Amino acid sequence: MAKLAAIATQIKLVCNLLHQYEGLEKRQLRRLQATGFYNAFAKSILAGDAPQLAGYAFDLVHFRSIRGSDLPSILPVSRKILIERKLKAFVGHRFNEAVTPNLRHNLAILFKAYGIQPWYSDSDSPNGPVFQIIFDRIRKSDFSRLR
């Protein structure tokens, strides 16, 4: 029951953001105001039905905290975005045995939802100058983020 309430709360927060930034239609707003909407929507997500609202499909995912504990979360994925080809994203970050696996787990969940392939600076490293390899990968990526 606590999990249902936590998911329902997350749905409400996402819906508030959608309303604020996307401008939900009157029909959608009426649906949100219906008694028990958030709990019913949460039950649907927990059942694995991937319900949709305002052009987003909602799914339950399990992110990991920095310490590796499970963080059940909802992931709204825009169905308005058409994925024509797999994109490649270069991700550069500090390597820390405690953080790296959890960071990459979370990025894999997010990237998969939008058809993005992560490319890390330490994966499949060819021989050569490290910085030159990193710059080449950044140039060949569709987008990159260095932290």
C-alpha cells in the first residue's frame, strides 16, 4: 500500500509539471481531478500496463541510489518523439567503483526509453592518446555530456 501511495504521489507531481509546461487539455485536467484517479493510474502502472496520458506512456522503473539501494520510480516517456535512428551519446564522468555502476544503470534506463546508446570514455578504448580518443568520440556522438 505504501508503494502504491508513493507511485500515486510521483504521478501527481509529473502531472503538475505536464500541466505547467505542456498545457494539458481540459479533458485531461478533468480526468486528473476525478476521485481516485492517481491511485487507479498507479495501480495500472504497477500492473505493467504502461498507461498513457497527454502523449506520455508511464512505466515503473527501478533506479539506484548512489549507495545502490532500489528507488522505484515512474518514468513518463513522450510518445510525441519519433525515434528514426539510434542516437549515440558520449558520457564522460569520474570513475568511482561505488558510483559508476549505479550511474550507468540509471542512464541505461533513461537512454533505452529514447533509443539512445551510451558511449563511455572507458569502453572499447583503442590504442592511442587518451584525450584524442575522447575528443574523437565527442565529435562522432550525436550529443555528449561531461561531468
